[in-house]
Amino acid sequence: ETCAPLAVLGHDVQVPLAGGGKVGYAALDYAASSPALQRVWDDVAAYAPYYGSVHRGAGYLSQLSTDLFEQSRLTVEEFLDLREGDQVVFTRATTDSLNLLAAAVPAGTRVFAFETEHHASLLPWAHAGLSVTYLRAPRSHAEAVAALDAALAAAPEGPRLLCVTGASNVTGELWPVADLTATAHRHGARVVLDAAQLVPHHRVSVAELDVDWIAFSGHKIYAPFGAGVLAGRADWLDAAEPYLAGGGATRTVARETDGSVAVEWRTGPARHEAGSPNVIGAYAIASACRALSEAGFDALEAREQALIARLKAGLAEIPQVRVLSLFGPVSARVGVLSFVVQGWNSSHFSAALSAEYGIGVRDGLFCAHPLVRTLLNDEAPAVVSTCGAPDPSLPGERSLNAIRVSFGAGTPDEHIDRFLTA
Ligand code: PMP
């Protein structure tokens, strides 16, 4: 059973076309930021008059806002199917969540990450001074699991953490999260799941996947108000230094007789949420969680898979198009797909999609430089990297970037069809 596209903002915006006339915006860049759900926007607007400071006021609106903020935490808890004792920390987005965790892991932890990760899940670990083992790009799920198994077996004793993505922001391909997690746990390693591209498309159960932490961004699940989530095990988070020092994270602060200031930090989410919390961001995320759950992930996924099939079938008929893939043509994916076009510079191609058809895609290396370079090295046809009319017969350089089309719960068939026509 599929469903109708969910109502989102932005599709009615009229885009002026280079050849004259206007057309409704075709948002095919959900992987960067998805459009806001109308439902999320309405919920936020309905709450706006009741907005007040969270955890910092005795007034009625402060009480309401505090309740709403804490209820939003519970909604996220339920949405992610967390375990007893897990906690939800509201952050700014996935990048912030993973940097928070990197700052919180015990000293001496060795981190394992595939070089194919988004920079947000690849870079925070070394940046926080941790040792990192970067695993080479695997070409199958089995290879990924075997590579992790071997690396963990060879690693010195001590605390370990695997950071892995649920769905690639470049190819859209799903990663074997449950198998990687079981392997990691067998070797005493914990796992954090970068679910930035998974949560918008799939029902995710932390309890079933058994990952220790999960991170995602509100603006990629139709809730563009500057909030994100880090959720999972409380022990490392409670034992760590607070991510930010400031109000709300403290239980007591007192001046000592020797002139110093003694701080007793809170435990629980408040420990890492210093400063006035983003209540609208958290509420918007909770609203999106409710909207997606009510629409039903079975129906949303059925619809999205139909769009993916339509897109892949259409692209397969265009011989100049090469779809990028790590795990091969049959691999399961979410509504994210990158490709290069023989004879075209990807930036010019994307600019033409916008100017001539009102279609918004992204071109580039998608904050996953090692992955895109790997994919382009083995897949890319030669392209002509000049402006002007493409001429596939000319010798050219390899493409240095790719084009990404990505979509989700709000995408009508017409956007995919317009893209294929373009
Ligand atoms: N991980 C993945 C897989 C992503 O796609 C992104 C965003 N492109 C991020 C992490 C970072 O998310 P944010 O920019 O919201 O912090």
C-alpha cells in the first residue's frame, strides 16, 4: 500500500526559466535539506504564540514551553524505539551530534570508520584527538563486515567505537548496520549510527539494530528549525565533560574560599545542553516524527521505492548517464542517487536543470570527498570541462564531481518525470 505525497512547502514557488515563463520548483535535493512538511510548519505556527523560555521561567508560557520541549524528547524516544535508560540530547544537527559524541568518548578510545563516510562522521574523531582506523571503501556488504572484523581483531585492547552511516548521502545505498553492529559488539566495540539519510526514509529501531547511539538532523526530516538529535547510551555521556559549559548544565556553582569556582554538573541530557534550548527546533522534529509515523513508513517507503524504480528505469535509457554505486546495481537504496553524464561538466548540467527546468539538484563532492573520488575514478566517463554545448566526441578530463538527485515523502511523480525529460 502506497500513499499520496505528503504536503510540503516550496513546490509552489514559481521559478523563472531562462527561456521565459515560470514553473513550480522541483525540489530534488532532499538529501541536503528537505522541504518543510506543511504539518510541521502548521504545528510550529500554532505553538508560536505560546513560546517562552525553557527551564528558565516560572510564568505560564515558560511552563508550557518546558513541557513541550520535554514532550518532544519523549516523542523522539518513541520514534527511534530507544531502550530503557537511553537518552535523547537535542543538538544543532548531525555534525553537532557526532562532534558531541567525539568529545565524550573515554580517553584512549580507538575509532573505526569507513573512508566512505560523510565528513561529519569521518572527521570529528581525529579532530577530538582520538586514534582512528580508516577502513577502505568496501564493494559489498560482506566485504564491509569482513573488513571491520579483521580491523577489530588486529586492534589493540581498549575502548572502541565504530561510526557508520545508515544510508549514503552520495549513492543512497543502505549499509549493513545490523551485521556491522553485531560484529563490532563481538569485539567489544560500540557503534554510533549516522542516520542523517536513513531516518527520513526508513523506520529505524535503535533497539532492533542494537546501535549504541544514533544521530540525525531535523532539517533533513522536514523540520528546518536548527535542531538535531544524538540519542543512545547514557553511561559515556554522563561520565564525559559537558559538551558546552554554561547555564542549564550545572546543578550548583559556588565560589570557594580560595577564590576558585566549583561546579557540580548535571547528568542526563541537560549535561550536554547548556544554554537556552532550541524549543522550536525540538518541537518541529517531534512534529515531523509524528507526521511520518502517522503516514506510516510502509506506505512512505512503497511510494519512494516506486519513484526510485521510475528514476532508475528512465536513467537506464540514457546511455550517457552513469549512476554511481559502491555495492553494485542491485543494491538497496533510499531516494538518493548520484550520477555523471558523458560529455557534461556536472556543475553546468546542474545549472541547466535549474535554469531551464526549475529543478533543484546538487553537484559536487557532497562532503564525502574520498567516497566520490573512489566512485569517479572507477566509473566516470571522460567529460568536457568547458562551458558551452557538450560534445561527447571530444576527448576530455575525468569528471571531478557528480550530480545528485534526492527526494522523499513530498515528491510527486511529476518531479521525477520532469527530471528525466530534462
Ligand atoms: N551525515 C550524512 C550522511 C549527511 O548526509 C549529512 C548532511 N549532508 C550529515 C551527516 C551532516 O548533517 P548536518 O549538515 O545536518 O549536520
